[in-house]
Amino acid sequence: MTDLTGASVVVTGASSGIGRATARAFAERGARLTLAARRGEVLEDVARECRDRGGQAIAVPTDVADPDSVRALARAAVQAWGGIDVWVNNAGVGAVGAFHEVPLEMHRQIIETDLMGAIHGAEAVVPVFLRQGRGTLVNNISMGAWTPMPFASAYTAAKFGLRGFTASLRQELKVHPEIHVCGVFPSMIDTPGLQHGANLSGKRINPGPYLYSPERVARAIVGVVRHPRAEVAVGFPAGWARFAYGVAPVPTEHAVGLMMRRALERAGPGSRREGAVMHPTADGVRASGGVLERKGVPPAERLNGFALIAAGAALSLGALAFARARRTG
């Protein structure tokens, strides 16, 4: 689907972060959006923003952990726009902390949102796609589906499961050439995710300066809708994780575990909080989490460009020096 003008697109988790950036990106291409999240008032703001950017949009407050709520979301999209061309399962939550320090109900809620939420989305939209004979389902999965993340065990379980579910469903629907199931695997992104996630580690979490922008992921999601692919890594770390864990899973697991343990050991004390895992919160409504802004550094996609320019300049200078040495030698 190269032309998205008038396409009916559902985006879950649309009130902030990658979801909000994705809604904007589709609106700028003339799509008709059905926006879903738990925070209805914030969704209305996103819908207005999408209309200002050239799209059409309705807001449907939805809890993806509730299958009836997700089915109602699908019905609202069909009623508003006559069908569904694209469904983006983006809603997600997480918790940082040792497994035994995170309450069981929070582990359960993370899996209900991150894994079952996407399954609920598929259950609601696949029958629509089959009736239409076409459609694209995009699951926003995470590099955490390729490399286990210690101190985020339920999140890792949900994301590993979501990758498997996505691959399985893709093969089931292979006999329908106009129905696509795609997975997007972002690296670390500067979103309000840290505000919304629970932190029961007792440590202050610092994601570091090497973060990609949510707009970078939004472009990848739009790209995979226009040109469907099975799996798309967003950012160098996600691509590295995919390769490393595929080639050497045990050493990669040990390396990531050591890195996470040392990061938490060195972190300063922080307050324990539940974030928005169990209940929505009022904070964190932007696409950006503001980390890059506070640190005064550009997003990783721009840093990568600077690195390529620097490498090219170094190679050019080296080639000139070599040529000059040969002429004078």
C-alpha cells in the first residue's frame, strides 16, 4: 500500500511516545485514524493534532488488556471509515526490578498488555482483513525480543512471545497474499516509557544518551506498511542484538546480563514507583520523553550520520596522505 491517502489505520498506545509519533506520520500522509489508549482526554488532543496535519481521526478510549474493549475499537474503526487497512499494535508497559521484587499482579499485567493486548488486536482485526481480502498488521515488538533483558523479566517474556506469535500468524495467513503481518523491533527510544514504566529497583534509571527518536520508529512503521517486510530492526543496537543472539546466544546473554547488573550497581538511589502499569497516569503525554533534550544531544540516527561523515572524511584524508606519500616516495 504505497499510497496511504484515505487508508483506515488503527493505532493502539497512541496517547504518547511511538504511538503518538506514528499517528502523526500516518496523518501527514492523509490517513483516516482510529486512535486508542486508556487516556481519553489525551487521545482527543492527538486526534486534533492529526487533523491539523492533514488526516482524519477519531479517539476511542481502549484498554488493550480487555478483549471486549479491543473488539469495540475494531467496530468503531469499521463504522467510521468502512473498514480497516492497517492495524498497529503499539501499546506496551514494563517494569524494572529483580523478578522477586516485582509483584505477581504486575508481571501479569505487563504480559496482559504487551502480549495479550497484541493478540486481542489480532483477534479483532484479522476477521476484518479476511472479509476484505487485504490488510496489514504491524506489531511494535522491541529489540528485547531478540536479547533477554535481565531485571525486566515479564517484559522480555512478553516480547519473546510476541515475536513468536507474529511469526506464527504470518505463516498462517501466507495463503492470503494481500494480508501482511509485520514486526518492528526498535532500539532504545526517547519516549515517556520510563515515566510510564514501573521502577521497583530502588535505583535511578539512566537510559544514556544513545537514544533514537520516536519519529524514527514511526517512519519505520509507515515504511513497512508501504512495503511490507517480515521483520524490521530500527537502529544499530536492535540489528546487533538480532545478529549476536542468533549467532552466539549464550555469550550474548552473559554480556547483556553483566552490563545490566553493573549499570544498576553504579546507579544512584531512586524512588520506587508503579508508573502506569496498573493504572494510567497524567504525566508523559508527548511523543518524546525529553531525555535527549535534557542531555542536549541529538538523536542516535543523527549521531550515526555524523559518524559516517567522520569515517568518510578519515578515509578520504588517509587516501590523500597515501597518494601523496607515493608521489614523494
